[in-house]
Amino acid sequence: MLTEIIQSDPALQALQAAWQALSAVVPQSTGFFASRDFVWQYTRAIQPKGWFVVTIRDPDTRKLVAVFAWERVNLHTATHAYRAVQPMGASLGSYIEPPIAPRCLRPAMQALFNTALPAAGADLVCFWPLHETSPLYNALNEDLRGSGTLKTFRYPDNLREIETRGLDYALYCSSRPGATIPDARYGERRLNREGTLHFTLCEPGPEAVEIVQRLCTATVERFGAQFAYRAQPEWKTLVVGLVRALATCGTAQVSTLRFNGAIIASGLSFWHKGRRFFYLTHYDPAYARYSPGKILLYRLIEQTFADRGCAVSALARIATRMIGRRAVAS
């Protein structure tokens, strides 16, 4: 396998077509946060220090078979400091699934570990967060479990996933425990009696950007010190950049619930290969008694059933670390 380390914007831009073509043929739908679209916006907004992208190509055809986007992090134990790398945007995405061509997984991983990462000066490699069905996650466990080189952390309760394919929406609603769907339906009936309620799945580009700016601001104000991304002030720039670049093509979806023309709830989702990632949501507190946030979620789940897709909320925290010949505890 031929490996290359990319560290400049022009080289990253030149990789766009090949990277997108590779992502298109990968069967997994968990790869949005490892896609070229996300990584490009991440490097623009966050500007991580020491970022680099590893490309792996077939030696005969020179065709791209794998792409790994990394940023450098410093990890410490009581006795050691490690030069570590993790996927770009690992703290901001539900899962990170690098695009790897079918039947090229193990040759690509061999080239990554034996050639590319040593050349980049990495002595600890973090793969997180990975979906538990990830081919990469399964291959690492199959090949390295028990060898002393692999440490795995599992947080399965942090994931909420609704697989709609093959299921009936009405049956799902009737069998769903909890009060979310009944509350949403009741609030929807009340609002429809009192005025005009309208759900929009994808606001048009310019409006979507304006709405998501307000959505980001409201989210930060709502959670304050509890906000997960408070340590990354560039986060809002990243989210707005993603919407500006991807709303028109339908990948970034800014959805709204309007009552008598006014927005009472809004949300941002990313639609990637049949998987809808619920990313942000906010509602007007003045309408809290109507449960507008639940109504918006209810409508988005209904849309995902109509699309025969998979709905994902919260963050997966299935994480895998690899270091030389030693395991490192959390």
C-alpha cells in the first residue's frame, strides 16, 4: 500500500473528489464525521494544531482506498506523557468511521500502523468514538485483543438509536415507553386548535444559516457551564460553516416548528447515507406547556420512518485506543 501524509490546505482541497468518491462506495452510514465535508469545515473553523490526513492507495492502480484525518493531542498518565493522535472532531461527533474501501481494511490498517503513523511521530493512536458495528472496531478487537496493545472503553448507554427500516411507524409509537410521543401529540393538537402549526424539515440555505446561528447561541445560554463544547469557542463557527456549505444539498438539515408564522422550536440534523444525526435542538420557553421540542422530535422521527432511515441522538462513546505494546488506562 502507498501512504501519504497531507498537511496543507491545497493538498487537502485536491483530495476532495477522490475522498468523496471513496465515501460513496463505503457501505457504512456512520461516516459523516469522518467525511471530507466535515473535515474540511473542521480545519477551517477549529484550525487544530498539527493536523494531518493520511491517505492510502492501491500500489497498482493508485486508487484511493482509505483516508484517516488526525489531530494531535497530549495524553498523560502518572508516569508518562504520550504524543497521541485522535480523529479530527472526535469530541464533536456521534461516531467517527474513516472511509475504507471494502476488502481493504486490514491492508490499510497495516500500512497505517507500520508506515504512516510512525512517520508522523505518533506513539499512541485513539480511535473514538466508534459504533459497535464498526468494521474497524471489530477488526481491532479480532486482531489485537489480548495482545497488550489494545485498550477498549465502552459506554453503550450514551447512545440512542432508532432503526426504522422494516418497522411500522404507528406500531413504534404505540409500543414506545415513556411520555414523549403522547406529550408531543397532545401538544400538537392543542396548538392546532389555537392557531396554525407548520413543520419544515429543511429550511432554505440563507434562512437556515440565520436560524442555526440563533440555535447555537440559545444552546450555549441554556446550558451555561454544563455545555459540552464550552471549551471550544470555535464550535459555533464550525456548525454555521457546515450549514452554509451543506444545507443546499440536504446534508445539513435545519428543521423548524412554526406557530402562526413564528419559530417555536428548531433543530439541526445531519442526513448521511440514510442516517439522521440529531445534533442540536431548542424551543421557545414561552411555549413550554405545549412541548414544542417534543413535537419537533416526533416529526423528525416520523420523517426518518418515511425516509426508511436510522435516527441517532446523543453521543456514542465506544472508544478504542492503541499504543505501541502497552495498554493505557483511562
